Amino acid sequence: MRNLRMTVAGLALLGTIGAIGLATPRTAAAAQIIIETAPPAPRFEAIPAAPAGRYAWIPGRWNWNGHSYVWVGGRYVPMAARYRGWAPGHWAGHAREWYWVPGHWQ
């Protein structure tokens, strides 16, 4: 009986690991949208004064809404103490395909 429990538990664990392994590439691939049309040039934005000390400016960007590019204006966000600033995201092109590279805290 004990061997049967261990076997069932082992198979369940292998099934879970296998499901995670199979789901990861699909999830990663689904998260990245590839567009065949280059984004427009970035718009000029006058950066207003920061609302307080530790705020970072997140610049505006072109966002793909499924049909066309839509401008999303820049904004200030509070910066956590462990970060120095924000590295902005950008559209990257490869051949005739464009994809968004997200910004991140540094």
C-alpha cells in the first residue's frame, strides 16, 4: 500500500512538473504581441515638475490596441527606495515584425 501511495504521489509530481514545463513556453509566447506595422515616432511630451521627491517619470508610448497604435501619455510614479530610476520600454523591430520590450526599474 505504501509503495502504491509513493508511486501515485510520484506520478502526480511528474505530471505537475510536465504541465508547468509545457505551459511556460505557451504563456511566454502568448504574452508577446508581434505586429507587422512599425509604430509612429514618439510624441514630444513636456515633462512637468515631479509631485514630490522620489517620483520617476514614465515616458509616454505607443500602445497597440489590437487594431492600431494609440498614444498613452507619460506619468509620474512613486519610486521604491531600492531603485535608482526607470529604464523606459521601447518598440523593437526584427525583419518586418515589431514587439514591445517593457520598461523596468533599475
